[in-house]
Amino acid sequence: MSLQKEVVEKRLAHFRSRMVDKGVQHTLLWDPDNQYYLSNYDAISYSRPIVLLIDQKEMKYIIPALEEDHAKERAIADHFYIYHEKIQNNHLDTDYRTPLHTIINDWEKGAVVGVELDILPASVYQILRDQGFQIKDIGQDLIDLRAVKDEEEIYWLEQAGRLSDAALSASFANVKAGMSELEFDSHGDQKLLELSSKEFSGLIVGYENWTCSGIERSAMPHLYSSTRKYEENDVIIHSRQVWINGYRAENERTFFIGKPTEEQKKCFQLAVDAQQVGFEMVKPGVKAKDVDIASFNVFEAEGYGQYVQHRIGHGLGLSEHEEPYLRFDNDLVLEEGMVYTIEPGIYVPGVGGFRHSDTVIVTKDGCRSITKYPREMKDLMF
Amino acid sequence: MSLQKEVVEKRLAHFRSRMVDKGVQHTLLWDPDNQYYLSNYDAISYSRPIVLLIDQKEMKYIIPALEEDHAKERAIADHFYIYHEKIQNNHLDTDYRTPLHTIINDWEKGAVVGVELDILPASVYQILRDQGFQIKDIGQDLIDLRAVKDEEEIYWLEQAGRLSDAALSASFANVKAGMSELEFDSHGDQKLLELSSKEFSGLIVGYENWTCSGIERSAMPHLYSSTRKYEENDVIIHSRQVWINGYRAENERTFFIGKPTEEQKKCFQLAVDAQQVGFEMVKPGVKAKDVDIASFNVFEAEGYGQYVQHRIGHGLGLSEHEEPYLRFDNDLVLEEGMVYTIEPGIYVPGVGGFRHSDTVIVTKDGCRSITKYPREMKDLMF
């Protein structure tokens, strides 16, 4: 199923009015998630660039030949410029830069071009600069637009949340000492794919897991799951993102095999309490920084502030991590429809890592979590 | 397990001598795979930039606080610059650009700085340019170095190939009408994780599948696996990449549920024959273009050239697709130790898509495949 056409067209209208406000005549978009958001076309694009060009009148896509059918079936766009990679078509464009030059040669001299300055490759930036265009960053506008989710997006986020809970249940139903981090993940994966296949047809579902087991690995917040096998008395952080139709939920739990130590129990409870403070803080009108600081203070009050290594949460939607961030230096005021992870954590050498993550939608007067797996110690000892 | 220290140091020495040849005094690397290749540190870095800076004397890493322990445990580097994201440390650097400015302020005025021009974000390019440095593309040098694999890399590639074969066997052992593309994938995933967990400890294993079923979906080469359920008489392209310790094998098979039509049989056999021609062409001294053209001509001779949409193959190693490409316009001469996918395909409207992909290592006098799943029709009808 694709996003409703009118939903995408509404987004595009908002984006175009931002362009006008900023004095941007043309926009060149590189990020696949931004492209999907404004065109409904979810490409696989790593070694063959796909470029989306937007002005007030038209939307143009530069597409490799092997994506042509897919793009034309899905994308809301006015023109497609296809480039080829076989000898039979070597009289046509064989590099994405050829149609790019064709398109920008038609632009007014010295026009203002909007780009995602933190994403656009330097080589493409050089092409625009060498043609004498003025370049303006339009990345923040896309962040702003994407930050507040519409009904369509919230529907898919909720599906992702529910499916992620089912996956966690399946992993935990099978957990035991001697299984590897990756085997633990795979029980959840299988359940997720079985369930989503039963409920939906013709939809893309995906997932990513990072499971860090044992005192040493759990104390590092960012590691891919490995073949390390669970041991008796391990502390483990299982992190899972699930996406459906592009939209993601993040669902993470710290759990134990066997008996936690007294200090592990204390750290676990602090992480639960800090997360609870986060849930209670999130509502429209509150500043992003205040959520982060309030949650941090739960650890700090007990002398564990030094073991915090990261912000309390990030935006979520189409990308793994989206701005805006719930971070101590972000003055952004939260709005209804924003989506954040709430995931305060501490990483204590010799003791382990402790972090749950849930994904919440900001509501009219608070927030609601789309991930609901139990969070208490009693539910997370195996 | 990490790559052997001396292996990585040898790579670094090669890269530094390339820098000298090019007159590049400092290199700034952004791509995580390039960073891993030269430092042995495999970061998860999507919303927190990690930057590697190399000159003739030193290697410096800019690292977010939550990666500090992991980086210091793994990376071969002389200095680490840590940036933070909690209020307790707000007197320290809280943005990666602060240490970046500190480092580049020490560089000689007007120095030549090597960057990956097709990867580096425009905003970082601007920082370097605004400081008056001369910027040179060093991306091709990394492509060249990475293209020829060393013994360590070939060992892991072979493991990845063997594991991918086991995954395909498990998926095919369970295939039936009524199961979804994603469920088919998941049987292979589970086998892969079980087997790799049994054989290795403490290693990262990952995978990616794209399974496109039915006439319409198989005829589009690039689609994520979906919840679409297999139907009687489907033609299906199953594509799997498996990686272990960073190194990837690609393994793809076209298969049938029920009875293929006469035209589907013909197209399938053409894809098998075109791949065979590819295997036979690959050897040191042959040009990349000639492999692509010879394989294309198998389709062309039977009137199917118009249904070819992509080159015969891409390089493979640490990234999903690596340059160099086996493409009609690439004069590159193949060398022993290079690794390529051989994957000619045709996508015929109303008939389906037909493509196998295998990963081959260029040997002294030919090539050998690290993926060995059977390729003939009789093995691929279910």
C-alpha cells in the first residue's frame, strides 16, 4: 500500500510554501527519506544516485533505468529523467550528472537553490556552485515538516509499535543462557515477519536489532548484535527498531539472565525512573531540553550522572534517528504530533548498561507510548 | 575478533604513500567503511558524525562520547577527540565541529586536504573551503586500495559466501505457495544466525534480503522484500547479502513455484548462460567492460538485449556495492584479488525477472565463486 496521494500532495504544498518564504527557487533533494516523504517513492539507491528536483511548478526525478518502472508506478512527479548503464543505450545518458546538467542549465542565472547541506555530497555541491547558483540550506525545513506527523504517519507508527512488541515477546519467550545475541534477535524477527505477513499484503516490513550482552558489551551503547552467547548472570540491552511502510518504532529493554547484583538492581531502577520522568515531562509547550535535563537529574541525584553518555531521545519516523533531539541544549518547544524515543541510560564500568527505550507520540496534553512491552524488573528476569 | 593490527597498518602505509604521490597533506574521511578499512573500528554512526583525520604522522578520530570506549578498544589511532551531549559536560565540546576546527586550525595555511568528494557532506566541505584549504578528491584512491583484497579479507569473504549458501538452503527447504517473501527470507536468516553463532564467538554477522515475487515484482530489479504471498506459478528472484566481520557475499537465485511457461524457461536459461559467460571471462588482464559486453551479448543475440537494465556486476567487500563496476564503459583491467558479483539479468514485462548473482574472487588465471548454491532450473523449481 502506498501513502495516500492527497497526503503527499499536502506535504509538498507545505514544502513549496517554505521555499517561497526562504526565497528558494529550486530545491535539489538527495536524502531518500526526504524524497519518499515528498513523493511517495521509496527507492533503493546506494550506488546509483537518485535526485529529486522541486520548484513551484514541477517535480523532476533523475532515476537509474533499473528503477524506472518502480519510480513511475509510485512517485508523484511530473517528469522522469532516466540514465542507463548498458552498451545498447550508450547513445543516451549514462551518468546521473548528464540529466542534472540539462535540468540546471534551464534555471535562471544566479537562482537560489535549496539543498540538504548536511547530506548533499560535496561533488554535487560543487556542480551547483560552479554554475553560479546561490546555495541555501533547506535541510532544517524538512526536519521541521517531518517532525510533526500526520494521521497517515501515526497510523503506521502505531502498527510498527505493536509489531515490535510482538517481536520482543517472541524473543523473550525463547531466551536462555547459551544462545547468542543474534539467535535471540532471530526469534523476534521471525515472529514479526510471520505476523506482519498475516495481517498485511504487499507491504514492506523491516527491522534492525542491536543486542549487547554481558557487563562489558552492555556498557557500550552502540554495538551491533554479535555471536556472543548469553551467560548466567548476564545483563543485556536488547534494542529493536521495526518499520512498516517506512515508519519506525524503537523498542528497547534491559534484562537479566539469572540474578542481578544489588548495584545492577539499583541502576536498572534508576533507568526505569528516569524514563518515567521523561514520559511525564513530554507534552506540548515543554522545551526539548527540559525533558532531557529532568531525566538526567534522576541519575545525577543518586551520583550516577557521570555514567550518562547520551541525550534522552531522538525524533523518529522514516529515519533511524531523526532530528529534533531531546537534548540539554535544544530550546525547541514540543508540539502535538511529534514522535520521540524516551531512552535515558547509564553505562557503568564493571556493572553494565541500563536503558529502556520506548517511542511516544506527543498528544494534546501529554504523550502516549506506541511500544508497550513491560518495563519492570520482575518482567525482565529470565 | 578484530582484523590483525599489522594488516590494517599495512593498508594505512599504502594509503599514506598515495597521499604523498598526490601531494595531499591531510585527509579527512567520512565514510564508515573507509574508516573501518584504515583503522579497524566499525562504528554505528548515523546521527552522530565520526571523522577520521590522517596525515603522515598521526591518525586522529573525532568520536561522540557514547562511542568512546568502543573506539578506544578497537581503533588504531593516535588521538581521540571526544564530544559530549549531556548537561554535566556542557563546558566541553558538544558538537563534532568544535574539535574539527581545533584540528584544522593547526594545519598549514593553504594545505592540500584529501576528501571523499562523492561522500563528504557539503557542510563539511564548506568548513574546509572557508579555511582556505585546497581540496582534492581522494575517493578513487580508497576505491583502488579496497578493490584488491588481502588474505585476511578473502578469508572473511569466503566465510560469508559459505554462510549465505547455508541460508539459501534453509529458505529453499521451506519454500511453499502461501508464504510471504519476508517469511521465506526469515528461514534463511534463522539458519544463518544459528550456524554462525555455533561456529564463531563475538563476531558481527548481518544480512539483507530483497525477494521479489510474481511477474510484476520480479521484473523490477530493486525492491525490498514485502508481505506479498507466493502464488502458484510465481517466478521469484531471491537476493541475499551476508556479512561477517564486515565482509560481504552476495547470493541470488531466480526460482519458480509450480510450472514456468516456455518463455520463462527460455529467459531463465539465458540468464544462466549469460552468467556462465561472465564467469569464463573474468581473469587478470581482462577489461571490466569486456566482461559486461560479452555477457550482454548472450541476451542480445536472442533478441532480449532490450530487457537488460543494469551492468553485469559490482565490486564487493565492506560495502553493499563497491566500485569498480563491471560496466560497458569501464576500461579498468582486472587484477588478482579483486572481488565482483556476476549477475546479468533481464526483466521482461508480462514474463518476469531473471537473474542469479554469485560473488567471485579473481584468481591467478580465472576466478572462483565463493557462493555455490546450484544454479540450474532443475534445482530451482518448487
